[in-house]
Amino acid sequence: MKLILDAQLPVKLCEILNQLGLKSIHVGELPKGDETPDLEITKFADLENLIVSNQRF
């Protein structure tokens, strides 16, 4: 499973997930960072075969 975490989730969560073996990136890593429109995030996720996570746990 590969995830992309939306802006309202902490970057630290990506570090934790990666340590657990779940590949994850934060939208902050995208060229527009947390200003990336949702449509661009979903297109990127589709291209990279990522699951979009925007829910707090």
C-alpha cells in the first residue's frame, strides 16, 4: 500500500508510516506543497498508484 497524506495531516505521520513499511508521502513534497489543489493531488495519486488519506486517525 502506498499513501499520499493531505495537508491537514502531520508530516511526522509519513515518517512513522515509512518506518512501519508503508510507503507514504505528504502533499508538502509536491511542487505546490500544501497549496496543491485537490484535483492535482488526485491526478498525481492516480498516476503514482497512491491512496489519498485526508482523515485524522
